[in-house]
Amino acid sequence: MADPVLSIRDLTVEIPTRHGILRPVDRVSYDIAQGEILGVVGESGAGKSMAGNAVIGLLTPPAHIAGGEIRLNGQRIDTLGPRALRRLRGKDIGMVFQDPLTSLNPLIRIGDQLTETMLTHLDISRKEAEARAIAALDEVGIPGAARRIDSYPHEFSGGMRQRVVIALALCAEPSLVIADEPTTALDVSVQAQIIALLKRLCRERGTAVMLITHDMGVIAETADRVAVMYAGRLAELGPVRDVLTKPQHPYTHGLMASTPLASRGQARLHQIPGAMPRLDAVPDGCAFHPRCPAAQARCTASPRPVAQDGAAACWFPRIKQEVS
Amino acid sequence: MALVRVETLSRVFDVSKPWLNRVLERSPKTYLTAVSDVSIEIEARSTYALVGESGSGKSTIGRMLVGLLAPSGGTVEIDGVDLAQERDAARVAAVRDRIQMIFQDPFASLNPRWKVRDIITEPVAARGGDTSGLAEELLEQVGLSARDAGKFPHEFSGGQRQRICIARALASKPELIICDEPTSALDVSVQAQVLNLMSDLKDDLGLTYVLISHDLTVVQHMADRIGVLYLGRLVEEATPDDLFASPRHPYTQMLLAAAPRMDGFGRDIPPPEGEIPDPTNPPKGCAFHPRCALATARCRSDRPVLRDLGGSRVACHLAE
């Protein structure tokens, strides 16, 4: 197998506070291969966005990387300084965030935003950059691209804006795109358009994608592999079909079963008792054990890390059980 | 007998530019029709769901049902009383007491400076009712602890806050609760807890819900009857079984096909075309015709009326 585009090993992010050190990301490891879409799922506070921000060097102090390493195309990037990271962002890593309005500069025409990004990162002339900007907008499905490059972001609808953001993320031909809840703010029909677009463009170019979302449906339709996060730790990692239909970790199983779709025809939805622990009160051992129906003495003593792809962070994984 | 009867309900908002701009730019007034000619009946002790994308008018209808907005046309009758027209203040007050609302954002809908006890008892205290022990009782009913009454909202998680909102809605012993995206801000596992709580309360207290949501899976699970809205118009109404098994309106079909499916591994379907049109200038005839693959000349000129079709109601010239 070729070297992965992104390789994260034992990544730990810490936030020092007056009441002690919080670990929103705790020894997380995963790889993303070329042309692969890795879905990162979890509930609010599970650390999925924080891990993405650590990769692009956009952690808000006092949050910082406290351990582990991040490699992009074999090169370590967690040790780079701010200037080198700035060069990396946009060029080697493209970003798509939830709210397209905040990722576009409202005062600059979208054509200028695209050409500026390309001129910064690529060795091309202004004329060529302008031609490529039109081609990029055309490719993401903006009608009348040659005319629309002179428009400002507010002149576009939400879905069209997110298309512009995708064009912007891909214009410098990055090897990795981090998409953090790219369709959460959009309507169902527009969401389907954006997902199809992201999928098509990344397949065509062989771009690796980290797709961070809480929507299991989007993951099922889009991702090749899934990383499930819980309380800052990786709960399960594996091919999307296996994780969603035969979850090994009791948390993944509970999560899948509590979606209204899985409980079709039943009067009540499956419930996981309790709530995800706050970061200042993560229990010893497996973070899920207080809520786990299968917890035993060993679970309270020490957590089991995810050993390899297709494994769960559980001492007593569920084996080959369909979500009922 | 229907608890809620909505007839030819419309709501128009004036979204014109300020007066001076209109004079200088010689632009006319612009109006946005958020709800157009909607008629529904909601049976007591049932859950009626309104689904649609943003701008479909579902929240506007919810606000008119509780009386937060006055209709521009048509009527809302709750148990035979039209809140906008009724002159007898005592009758209005009596009906108002029986309606409550739960909002989407449990962070915005609780006053951060009030204790939970005061928040929950407010609907009763405002009418001069007896509130002793009420908050504690309601907190236990929604799965929190009686001790939580002395805490402030910031001490709770999103799911717990939504439980507090539900407790507040229950305080005045309502019959009808309008739930505007009650679980959209919540995680899946918390959503399951809140939806289960809502189902239990409905059975125990004989509540009627109007559930406003964009999430088709939630609606399918909860509703007894579903109304699909597009650009302020009711395009289809059916039971969940009928709607999900055989959607009749092309918009409903598109919406169901576009929704991501948990078993849709690697599904590559052509996504729907186009976007929701500008509501200040809706298309003539059927509002959906510019995006509809089946549209004919008639769809472009005549607005389809809602027709009864085997237990469902559909506003499409071609549906059969």
C-alpha cells in the first residue's frame, strides 16, 4: 500500500485550565490514503473538530498539541512554525467549514478571492489564475461562471456559497481536504448536491478527505472508512460498512441504534443511558464504561486503545452483530 | 373532532427596503408570502408534523398557531375559538392556557439569570396560580432531579436544557404543544432520549403535538400525520406509512430521495436540481414546476389545489 497522505499517531491535544489539564483529543491515531474519504463522527465535544484543527494548525491557544505526531505526505507538520503552516494551509490542505459565509471575505469579489489564493500558492500568471478561477467555478456547478466571478459572497445563496468555498479549497490542488460539517447548515436537497460534488471532485483528483460530521447518513453515503470518537478518544476505526452495520464498540452500537431510522416500526427509540462525560470528568479506564451495558471490572481499570484498522477500543467488543 | 382547524391560512411579510431607498431607487414595495393558503386539521391526541426546507413556512405556521403572529388571511381555530377574531377575553385566555411551545435552541430559550424553578413556574405564576412544589414535580416528570430546581440553566447540558423547556411547557397543563425543531440542536443519542420523553408524556397526559422539523427520520418516527410544505404551500399530506412508502408529490419524492440514508453505502444518485426559488417572487402556477421533471404547460399557469387521493391530500395536477 502506498504511503498515506495524512498520518496521525497518538495525537494528544491539551488545554491547561485552572482546574487541571483537559484533553479534548487523547492519543488518537488514523491514516487517510490518497483518494480516500475518512468520516470522523462523534457527538458534540467528542473532539472530532479539535483533531481537524490540530492538523491544520488552527488550535486556539491555550489549546496545543501535547503529544504524538502528524505527517502529511511523509513530512512532519505538527512541529512546523506558524509561517510554514500558513504556506501549508490552502496549498497542501484545503478547508471547508460549516458556515460558508464566515469562510469567505464579504468585501472581496469571489473571483479575486480565488485568483489571490492561486497566486499565493501556485507559480502561475495572473491571467492564467483568472482563467482557472472561471474553470473552477464552472466545475463546482455555478451557472454563468464567467459573469459570477465579479459577484460578492452575499449575492449567492447558501448552497452556491458552499460551492464557492469548495472551489476555493480545491483551487491550489491540495492533497488533503478537511471538511468540517460542510452540509450541516444546508437544506436536504442542497446537502445532497454538495455531498455529490465533494465526492466527485475528490475522486477525480485523488484528494484525501477528512469529513467531520455528526450525520450518520452522510457518512454512510460518502465515506470509505469511519473513525468514531468518544470523549476525545477513538472508539472505533474501520471500513464504513463494517462500522455502521456491525459495530464492535458498544458506543457505536448504541449510537447507531438510537437513530430514528434504526428503530423503524418501534414505539420507542433505543437509548444510551446518561451523557458523554465532560472533559474535566472523564472516568478512569474506558471513558464509556459508566454507560456501557457490557462493562466489567477490567473496563474500569484501563482503556484499550484501537490496535489497528477495523478494531474497537473495547475489551469486550461485540462480534459480528447486526444493529437490531 | 379536530382540536386545531386551520383554514386558508396565509401570512405575508413586508420586506421592502426603507422608505428613502424606495423613493430614491423608485423600487416598489416587496412582499414575502411565507404561508399561502394552507388548510389543515389536527386531531386531539395526535402528532401532526410539518416538514419542509428553510423558507417553507413551517415555523411561521407554528407561530400563528400559538398566536405569536397574526394571520394575514384565513383562520386558526383552536377548539372552536379563533384567537385572532374572538372578542371575549376570558375565552381567549382559557384557550391560550392550553397551548404551549418548545423551541429549537435550548440555550436561547432559557433566561440565564433565572433559576430553573422560576423558569418552569413562570407560565403558572404569570396567571397567579399556585406554584408550590410544581417545579420539583415537573423536573422529576421530565427525568431530572427535584434538586435541580435551585440551579441556573448554564449548569445543564443541551439535552437537559431541552428537558427544562419541556417541563416549562407542561407547567400550565396544556393540551396542545407546538414543538419547533425540538431536537435539531441535539446529538443523536440525546435526541433519542428527548423524543422518547416526548412520546411518553404524550401518552401519559393526552397531549397533542405539532412537530415542526426538517428531519424526515424524526418525523417518520413521531408523526401520525405529516404535512409537506414547499414555499409556503402545503403540497402533500399523508400518514407516515403512505408518505414514505409512496410519496405522490414530485417534491416529496425528491426530498425523500435526497435524504442521506444509513444503508446508502456508496450510493451515487443524481442529486436534485436547482434550489428553492425566491419567495418574494414565487413561480407562477405550481411553485415547484421549475425543478419538476414532469412539469407541463398547465403546471406553469395554474396553481394546483390540494386534492383528496386515497387518504392523502396532494397538490399536484399529475398525481393520481
